[in-house]
Amino acid sequence: MLKRLLNWMAIQTESVDEKTVNQFWFQSMVFLTLVILSLYVLFGKQVGNNLEIRFFLLFFAAFFIILLLMLRSRHFSQVGAWFGVVTLTGMLYATYRFGGVQSSSYIAIIIPLVIIVLFFRGRMAIIATSIAVLFGGALVWAEAHGLYTPNLIYVYSFESWVNTSFIFIFVATWVGIAARMTRRSLATNQQEIRERSKAEADLQEQTRFLSALHETTLAIINRLELGSLLESVLESALELTSTEHGYVDMYEPQARAFTKMAARGVFTQWVNIPTAQEQGLTGEVFRTKNTVLVADYTTWNKRLERYTTGFYAIIAAPLKLDGEVIGIIGLGYTEPGREFTPKQISALEQFAELAALAVDNARLYQSVQSELSERKRVQEALTESEENLRLALNAARMSTWSWNILTNETTWSDAIYDLFGIEKGTQTFNYLSYHQFVHPEDQSLLEEQARQSLENPQKPYSVEHRILQPNGEMRWIAARGRVYTDENGHPVRMAGTMIDITERKLSEAALHEANQQLEKNARMLERRSQLLRIAADVSRAASAILDSHELSQQVVDLIQQRFNLYYVGLFMVDEAGEMLCLRAATGEAGQKMLNHSHKLPIGNTSMVGWSVANRQARIALDVGADAIRFNNPLPPKSRSELALPLISRGQALGVGRVGEGPHLHPPADRRRRGDVRGLPDPAGLVDQRRSS
């Protein structure tokens, strides 16, 4: 009942700031009132002679002391209600007893009225004001009709001046405190408005950078010629950082140096000039594998003398693949004192990651083109070699042989000795000795071909087999021949030629290996193109979506759809750094886990917890056999899983988790490190949104 009455009368404070302000107000009012009562006792003449006045003042002093004790218990609503009601009642009583409306007590009613206006609801302010006005009017009417005679013995000029002065002091002090707190509140509000405006401006600038990053990514994604790609990369980097001076260095491992392959502005004078991998700014980037920023290169202690003129601030961002630096994007300002902003640095680092993939893609494309040219050259050389061998055989009748089936006699041309690596005259060379040179694995093939030709004389004898020369060298032989029959169609003789085809076999093996490498590179090229398209989709989403939760869900949906995965989830580290909270997930099972606010501790109790704790990716080809996997019934059909930590600036922000269904095995190309490297970076995005 009391709580409902207080709620009807006074404004209830909820926030900590409001309670703190109210406590200060009430303490100031009560303390100031006690001071005024004390001064009134000291300077008031009638106090010592009148028991009623003395009791009245003691009552109010005790009442205000009780209010101070209540304030220590933070009962602000009760203090405000009692202060207003009791003070108003006391002033009305003092007006009636000590001088009527001509006394300073009636003027002092302004004090409880101000308190009621500030801390009570509007209805109470109207009621209190009406009571004060009607009470004074009633006293005037009663005095005019002889029903009330004010006690004017307490109304003296000095006493009136003292009482009125105390009222003025109370009101002025209180209004001064109110004005000071109002100014402080206004200043706080203005500061909050400025901070909010700055945050909105920063967010707009971040959105502009993301849009520019998306556009530049689309501009370089389909560039396959390395030279034009590097020029496009440099132009995009210059646009991102609003400068006209920059370069792109590419690493040459054999020379252990970097060479400027593209340059603009002041850096064009050093095109094609190599810089050792341990020198200057290039050496710092190559050693640390991180972005290096120099505010004034002319005074930097590690500068190279040939670069000390023409520019001041310079930034160099590495192009990295598999953790190794393959190139550097360098940008500079020629104006003294101009510096790169943190947002420009962040945008350049993100752009460098995408540019590195595009450069690797162009290199792979050029490698494929080179292999295609080599394949064509090998095919042409093979055709020419076969034609030359055919002409030589027809013209010289090299390495001929003849077998008399009826007498089992064999004759050979002299070239056969060179073919088999033996000297003529050192041994008799016949059909039996010929078989002794044939590779053991080809013996059955040789006999089968001879049997087929003898059974069907119309079928030419043709076999390619290996021989082992006396020195242990293996050679390839192509034997060609035909079967001759008598008038009855019975075989009587076989004759033909033998050719050393070792070089041709080596060429065929090389061609086969080149074809396999070509197919492998073609698959890798297609995969990289897919990854770059996915990165472009994620960049497009990042530039359009400002809400971090919506962006996280968009990223996992893109990864799940593009890679045809059964399940994709994104866990983020909580503020305490102890738990991994599921931020986004795909599929029905993922939505169930999101609805249940799925969490996992960081540590060795689950794959995602182990991945964040050790900052390493973890793959389980069979999740049932993985020792540290958390036995989660959702998703129940997951067979193979991958946990990939999200690391930004050396700090683990979360972990991505992907899974294959029970009917699939992880394809070989999905398990390759290159695919993991090509996945989009939710950390960064998350990091960008968090900083925004």
C-alpha cells in the first residue's frame, strides 16, 4: 500500500545515475535546512522565550536528522515524500501560529513547493500549490471577518529580515546547485552527441572503405596476366589510401631479393632495381611478415640512402601465401607531416590478402600456359622423332632379324649388337639368348604376341618391351615383323626389325607427367577462382551489411552453399575469454543450437575449444574416433569436421567449424591447405565491425 502511494505521489528513479543525483540533492537540502535552523536559533529573539517555537524547531531538527539516516539506506522515494509533505505542513502550521500571511513562514512555503515540483509528479505539485494558496486566502478571509487574529508579536522588522534572508539563502543556494548540475548535464549530453556524431562518421568512412575494397577486388579478380594484374593492384591500393605514389615489389627466391615490377609517382625512378631481402623497409617486412609503417623515412635509422628523397611517410604491406612473403605493396606521401590513418592501414592489409590470392592465381595461369606450350613442343618433337626413325628404318633396314621356323635358325643384322650392348663375336646371338636379355616382366608379353601371330599369320607381329643390357642399363625395344607361310598357309618364317625406342618412352613419360601436372594446375586454377569469387561475395556482403550478427550468418551461409557442406558454424570468444559462443550456424541443427545459446569451453574438451586454445586448425576425418571431440547430438549426422581458428593481430577471436554428412567423405581438394587459406576472413570482418 505504501509503495503504491509513493508511486502515485513521487517520480520513481531506476538508474544508478538518477539515484546518485537525487542523493546529492536530498543531502544538500537537508544539510542546508539544518544549517538555517541552527542560525535561526542563534539569531531569533523569540526562540528562547517561547516553548512552542522551541518544540517546533527541535521537531524539525530531529526530522531532518532522520532523513539523513534514511538517505544512507538509499530510500530516495520515501525521503522525497516525507520531506515535501512534512515541510509543507510545518510551514502552513508556522504561518497560522506565528504571524499569518504577513510572516516569513508563509513566504517560506516556496521551499517545499519547489521540492514537490522537482521530485513529485505533476498532480502533487498542483495539489500542494492549491493548498498553499487556499490556506493563505482562508487566513485573510478569516482575519477580515474577525474569525482569526494573527499573533503579530512574532513579527518584528529584524526577525522578518532574518527569516526572509534565510529563505533567500536557501533558495539561492539550491537554485545555484541546480544550475550547476544542469550545466554539467548539458555538457555531458553535448559530449555524448559529439561522440555519437564521430562514431557515425567513422562508420560511414568504414563503409566507404569496404565498398572501395569490394570494387577493387572485382576489378582484379579476373586479371590473369601478371604484369597487368600488378598494375591494377597498385592503382587500387593508391585509390584506397588517397595517394599518387606507390610500388609493388615481387620476391625472387633465387636472387634473394625484391624487384619493383610496378611503380607510380616518385617510385618510378627505381623500377626493375633489386633490393636485397634483408635491406631497408623491404627487409623489415620480409623479416616480420607484417605491415611496417614509417612516419618519416628521411630520418628512419634503417633507411636506404638511394630512397631518402622524394617522400616522407611510407607504409609497406606484405603479399603472403602460406605464411611466406611473395611480394610487397608500398605506398608513400610526399607531403611532410601527412600520415596514414588506422582505417587506411586496415583496408590496405585486407586488400593485400586478396591481392596475394590474385597474384598467385595469375602465376598459376601463366604456369599452365607455359606447360601447354611445352606439351605442344614435346608432341611436335615426338612426331618428328618417330618420322625420322621410320625413314631411317626404311632407308637403312637397321636391326633386321629373321627366324626360320622349320629349322629354328635365327639371323640378325650387325646393328643388333649395338642395340643390346654387346660386342660382336663375344657370344652367339640367337633366339634363346635374345630372350635372356628381355626383362622378366615382359617375357610373357613377348611369347603371347608371337603365339597370336603364328596362329593368325595375317596379324602383324608388334611388341614393345624392355631389355636389360650387360651393364645393367634398361632400354626399350620396339619389335615389328610378319609371318610368312607356305602354299598351304602354314607358318615357315618370321622376319622384321628392332628399334631402340628408349628416348620415345622417356618423352611419353614426360608428356604423361606434364598432362597430369596440367590437369592438377587446371583444377587448382578453378578452385582459386571459386575462392576469389567467394571472397568477393563476402566483401560485397560486408560492404552492405552493418549488423555483425547478420554479417556472420551471411558468411556461414555463403561458405556452406559454395562448398556444398553439410554444416557450417561460427563461434566467437566471449568477453571473459573462457567460453566459445555460437554466433551463426546453418541448417536446422544449427538453428536449434542458436536457439539454445550453444556454448563450449575453451580447452581440450572439444575440437573448437582445442583449436582456439592451441591456435591451430584441427581436422577429424571420423568425428566418432576423435579423442577430444565434444559429443554434441546436434548436428547428429556430422561425420567429418574441421575447426579453423579466427586470429586477428595475434589474438584468437573465435573459430569456424564445418562438417560433412555421413554419406560423404572429405574430398581431397577440401582437405588441402590451399582451400583453408582461400576461405574468407570472418575475423577481420568481425574485427572491423567490432571496431566500428
